[in-house]
Amino acid sequence: MVSNSYIEEPIRPEDERLGLAANVVYGLQHILTMYGGIIAVPLIIGQAAGLNADDVGLLITASLFAGGVATILQTIGLPFFGCKLPLVQGVSFASVATMITISGNGGIQAVFGAVIAASFLGLLITPVFAKVTRYFPPLVAGIVITTIGITLMPVAGRWAMGGRPDAPDFGSPANIMLAGVTLGIVLLLSKVGNATISRLSILLALVAGTLIAYVTGAADFSRVAQGPIMALPDIFHFGWPTFSIAATISMFIVIVVILVETSADIFAVGEIVGSKVDSRRLGDGLRADMLSSMLAPVVGSFSQSAFAQNVGLVAITGVKSRFVVATGGLILVILGLLPVLGRVVAAIPTPVLGGAGVVLFGTVAASGIRTLSKVSYKNNMNLIIVGTSIGFGTIPIVLPTFYHQFPVWFETIFHSGISSSALMAIVLNLLFNEWAAGNPDQPSVFGAASERMLRYADIAELRDGDYMLDGKIFDAEGKEVTLIPGDAH
């Protein structure tokens, strides 16, 4: 007799349901882990665009709201959108330097226009991109991430000095000392044995530094109570977006970088939870990334991407359920509906942000270096690709006027160190690693400098059967071959 019963497919690890209480607790942990990163971007862009504290607060709450919606879309998913893996979404650090450059030429409206247009182009190329990720290996991703961190360090320095160069106390010892105290608190809390405190060191240091500033009269919270406590995000509060071909091209380069980063995060979290990621699932995740990036400026936010630190949190905690992260996304949405919270964050003294920014932005660069450490440098041109790309990307950082004599469209693209290094890394990787025709048999002097070398004349003296043992050379009969010192004649 044949049974009509059927065998149910096993539940995927990411589909596990832990219950409401566990979802809230673990979801909140995800939000606390990435909170410092998600509020940093609107703070940087708002100050660079010359917005007042109220408008900066609106940027912050809009970014929280957009990040929450993007997280829910990525984890719960819709047809063709969302990889349905435990990925937290939020404002991407990769776009900061480029958006600062664009805001200097066209204001915050030009930034929103560039994000919308570039994200739409990114949405169009996701089907192809999901199949050509091999052209964006860790070599390229590591170069770009390292340059992102380096590019942001001048921002941390300006924050530590006070933020606004026209302020009378800009660069005062008091400002720099407050930044130094905040930095010291971050390092001290990072060394504490408690894992939770260590992971929250940035957020706790911001709180402690702000309290110190308040006691010393360096913090002003008088405007926090002015305005609504809870409100829906305004549609195009800062005006209608403006569009520029040069700004769109520059932002599109960053969008490609974001697609690379998100692809890496999707593969990483898939491996961590033990779930297969094929081209279809990768494409769904990238489409969710681009759709949320395209819609975020409508409420006053910027390009969205997966947060790598939360991928690490999944590995550390072992909590693989996507519903936990979806609950975290819901928490972000609720926080985004509280403008009073944005005004509190906007009131944090700039030097306090500078002290935390040194660690925060430095960690971004360190993440890129860690990625580059996994790249092979043997008998290839990878070393010169890294050196040239990072060097090219740092030119506009150390010499901001380098491209001032070039056309505006050219300056908009290459004034961003991230765009410059990304373009150089992609082109050189294609030239030396993908299109190998014409490459020398031996690496250049730059690539060979770190490798062990033997002269052809030395090899010619060896005979069949010779072997090395304990630092000595023996012939086929076991007799030791005399080694002559290099300076002997």
C-alpha cells in the first residue's frame, strides 16, 4: 500500500520564527549595532549642504524611516524584490564623499536628483550585474572600501575642530580636547570585557561626550522641544530634486560600488546562515537595494545598502531568522516617525562627533584593508593595481583644487576620491587580470619586489635528483653539495 503522505521540505534557517519577544530583543540589538552608522551620513551631508539643525534632524529621521522600509523589503520581500535573508539596510557610507561634492555644486536638491537617477540606472542593470559580479572581485571592493574610509577622515578632522570654519572657536583647544575625550571613551569602552558594551562603544561614547559638553556649556538642546514629537515624513520637504548628467554619472559609479558591497553581503550572510544564494536570489536582493535607494529621496534620505556590521552580528550571535531583522526594520520605521529624536541627535556637539568619527571612519578603511589582505599578490599585478588606484583616489583628498581647471562635469566625477579610485580599480583589474593578453611572464618590479627571486644561473647549476633538506642541498646519491657564499670568488 502506497501512502499518500508527503515529506515536507525542511524549514530554511532564515525562515525560523522565534516569537515576538525574541524578535524584539534581537531586532533591537541589530538596530543598536548600526545606529551610529545610519545617523552619521545625514549628519555629514546636512552640515556639508549648510542646513540648519531642524533640517538636519529631518534628514536623520528620514534616513531611519527609509532604512526601516528598505530592511523590511529586503527581509520579507515582494515578487522580484528582496533576497529574504537577515540583512539590515541603511544609508550607504560609499556615497558620502560624492554627495558632498554634488551638494557643493547644486545643493541638497541636486543630491536627491542624482540618487534617484543613478539608482534607476542601477535597477535597470541588476539582471546583468547579478551575472557579472566576477568583474568586481575583493581586489576592487577592498580598494574602494579603503578609499571610502580615507576620504571620510577629513570630515572627522573638521568635526573635531568644530564643524564650521567660519565659527570663532573653530580649531580651538577646547573643541579638539572634547573630541579627544570622546575618542578616549570609545577606546576605553571597546576594551571592556562586556561584549554588549564593546559593540555599543560608539553610541555610548556619543552619549557620554554630549553629557560632558552639556556640563561644560558646549551643548545646546534648547531647540529640541521646538517642533512636533511625532510626524509622518514630508514628501520632498527640501524641494523638488534637480538632475544633472555629470552628477548622475558620478553617483552611478557609487551605485555600482554599492551593488558590489551588497552582493558581497548577500553571499556572506547566505554562507553564514547556510542557505544557497543563486543569481535569481542575488538579483532580487539587488533590485530591493536599488528600489529603496530610488524612493528614499522622496522622504529626504539617500542611497541604501546592506550594513556589513550586521552581517557580522548574525555570525556572532548565531540568530539567523530574517524575521528578527524585519522586526529591527519596524523599529527603525517607528524611530523615523519621531522628529524629536532627530533633533536630539542633531544637537550633539560637532567635536563629539569628530572624536567618534575617527574610529568610525577609520574602521571603514580598516575593513577595506582586511579585504585587501585576502587578495593574492603572487606573480600578478595586483600590488600595482592597489597602489595606483588608492593613490589616484587620494589626490582629490589631499589636493581639493586638483581638478578645478577641468570642465564641471569632469570635476564632479573625479573630485570624489571614491569615484576616482573605483574607476581606476575597475579599469586596471580588467586590463591586467581579465584581459591577460600582453601581460609579461614575470610581474613588474613593483609586483616582484615582495617575492623571492632566484637567478637563472643558479637554477642552471642544479642537476636531476638534487633536493633540499634542513637548509642543505644533496645530490641524487645523498652527497651534500657545497654552498659558496655570495661574496666568495
